[in-house]
Amino acid sequence: MLVKTYGSAVLGISATKVTIETEISRGAKFYLVGLPDNAVKESQQRIEAALRTNGFRVPGKRIVVNMAPADIRKEGAAYDLALAISVLAASDQIRVEESVLEKYLIMGELSLDGGLRPIRGVLPIALNAKEEGFEGIILPKENSKEAAVVEGLNVYGLDNLMQVVDFLEGTLKLEAEFIDIKNEFYHKLDHIQLDFSDVKGQENVKRAMEVAAAGGHNMLMVGPPGSGKTMLARRLPSILPPFVLDEALETTKIHSVLGNVTSGMSLMTERPFRSPHHTISDVALVGGGAFPQPGEISMAHNGILFLDELPEFKRNVLEVMRQPLEDRVINISRAKFSVQYPASFMLVAAMNPCPCGYYNHPEKECVCSVGAIKNYLNRISGPLLDRIDIQIEVVPVPFKDLSKVRPSESSKLVRERVIKAREIQQNRFSEYEGIYSNSQMSTKMMQKYCVVDDAGSSLLKAAIERMGLSARAYDRILKVSRTIADLEGVETIQPHHLAEAIQYRSLDKDSWGMK
């Protein structure tokens, strides 16, 4: 007898339907074909144990299971449940009409007692089920909330194999999981733990961070040890605007594939903040591997990637970020596969000005030679530095500012201004798909939205000639100027907006005397 059940294979952060065809005939061997990996091949032992534990028998016949399409590699233990149901139906141990099996996409890992364990990639799988026209999806209960964010799809979360059998046979009636998306997506602003009010002084750096958050701009902080670079960076998420729904879905898909969505969670509602150690490899940063997985830059999608001690990262690791910083996606190409991961993140980096850390320090003396300083700073290439919109020097806070009792401005107040600026940008780019902030503008968009008058043009020309800035740096200045104007709520970019944006390029290598 031939029976078909349906699962899904995750490729990148998308999924594709897998048809599981099971045929039982005379003989005594189990064949599993269709490019399964070792975890899928091992499902035979898990399925046999689960069937025996729940009072079913293992068919003592020739069983052939084909997972189509056969040219797509099937990975992981998530196919256990669909395989078990297909074996039971093909051996007539359960009475399930073919029309019923055609309604549902079935996924779940089996334990030896027939219990269902949570799986990865549920959100892409649920989206694929809806695209393929399935009426519903059957999966472990821990994953049901994550799948239920997909509207128009009935989601049934179950605890064990017997519940799935009873449901398919019609003896168990279940209500589909329901999620109130608006309620789930409601953002509370009162849970901030790391607040800008904790930071004394550094008003110029906090202003630069406000501009960076308002426009989604990359940022580099250069300063001696103890000046507050890391403290400031870790408080940057507290002023970022909340997700829009599309951003939340994109980000959740990435973390779902990696299994980072916790049990009972539906959507990620906070922007990610990733801070990898400087010993990270290039594959761990951008993604890939023998079995492709998203890297840190994709896990930081729609959030922040913080690289502390930037010159300590390997040169090749930093250079592989150049293309994702420009294109906001990363393409992983190997001999047998090619996948694309989104990588639209804010790069926030921090570094010392020299090996000892005290170059240009107002009180402590630097002991590094000119050559040592140049070699240290040259670890950051010019093309990478060009892609960082805001570069600012962080100087130590004087004692008189540290001893002030009066608190600084809170993150909540700064965030309100950032949200207003982002709302202006969302209205501006409403006709463009996937564009949410000024930093994502294309050249054509800049020609339309970043127009400057004659006085502004003269100021830009003088700055570029004096500082030796590249064409890319020119574009970055215009984008930052557009954000500063949005923070003021004005439509036209004015000379003082350009002047502030230009001062954020003061750490380009020309001004360091390195070219």
C-alpha cells in the first residue's frame, strides 16, 4: 500500500515542501531514500521504539520510504512524526483517509516513548505550509505559538504520537492555536534595564548614538580604555525604535532556523544585540559551514552587531563584512548549495586609538611609537572604514562630570525622538519594499530625498577636498544629514545638518595622517 504524508525542508531561512511516500510490500527490510542525512536515517530506530511503546507493531515487511524531491538534502530529526504516521497508515494500523493526510503538513521529533520534542525552523515551515495550500500544520506543542503567527493556517500543537493518531482518525477534537498578533506585538517601553541616564557626560557621543539609532547608521567609537565605549554601546538598544511587524517576522525566521526561539514564544519583539568575541572565525561571523547556518551578522539582522576591540579581529574576518554592509544580504555559495541570508544590521564598533590605548589622552602619556600607532590603526582597512557612517572620538569623562548627582537624559526620552524620526522615514519609504531607514537608501532615493542647496554643496565640496573623502563617504554624509534633518522634523537638508554629519567623519584615516 502506498501512503503520502507531507513535511518541509528548511533551506536558508525559507522552506520547501517534502512529500514522504511510503510503500509496504513483501520482504523484510527498511529503505529510506531521498537524500536524508544521518539524523534522518537514525529515525528508523526512534520510530520503531515509539511504535512499540504505544502498542503498535513494526511491520515485518519491505518498507520503502522516499522523501521527494530527492535532490534536496533532508536534515535533522523533525521528519520523525511524518515518517511514523506514513508507516502506520501504509500498514493499515490506523484508519486515516488520504484526503485527511493531504490537509496537513506534519513535523516533529519523536522520543522513544512517543513524546514530541520541539524542532527548529517552525516559522519558515508554517509559512511554507500556507503557501502550499495546506489547511493546517501538526507539530509539537512547544512550537505551536511560533507557528500560529501565520494567519490563515490552522496550527495544532500536540504532546505525543497517540494524540496525533487520535486527531487524524477523528476521535480527538482540538481547537487550533490562536495568537492575537496585535497583543503579542505590543511593545512595552518600561522594561529598559541599561539606561542612558546611567552615563555621566559624553553628551556628544550620546547625540551621535541618537543620530545612528534614528537612521540605522553604522558607528565607530575610538577612545582610551575606561572612557565608556562599551557602556555606551550596550545602552544603544534602549533607544532603538520598536520592530515593525515585517521586521519582527524576518528576524524571528532567522532565529527560528537556529533554534533560538524559546518554547511558548511567538514573535521576537526586541531587536537583537550580538557581541561576538574577537577570536570569531569568518564562517561564524557571516554564516555557512558544511550544513549552512546563519552567522552573527544574520543573527543581528534588524538589530545591532557590536564589535569591541575592532583591531583585534582578524583582518579576513573584518573584510568579509564589506559586501554585507553594502548589500544587506550575505550570499553563501558552495559546490553543492547556494543560500542567501538577510544581514541588515547596525554595525557598532569600538577601539583604542593605539596599542597602549592612551594616544591623545588628556592626562596619561602614550608610550607607542608613530610606526606602532600606524600599524595598529592600519588593521582597519580604508574600504571598511568608508562603510561606517559615524566615526567619533570618545574622551574620558572629567571628575567634575562623574561626581554630578543630577541624572542624564533617560533612554525613554531619547527613544521618543528616535521613533518620531523613524515614523517620518517609514512614511517616506512606504512605497519601497524592505526599506525602513535612511541608511538603506539607494542612489536613486538619495537623489530624490537628499537634495542640498548651493550653500550646502559648497560646504560638502570644501569638506571632501580638505579631508580627501571618497564618493562612498560623500553618500554616507548625505544619509546622516537626512537623518539629522528628520530628528529636527524639517523636510530640507540645511547647511548645519551637513556640518554635523561632516564632523562625524573626523576619524577618517586622512585626518589621522595615515595615507
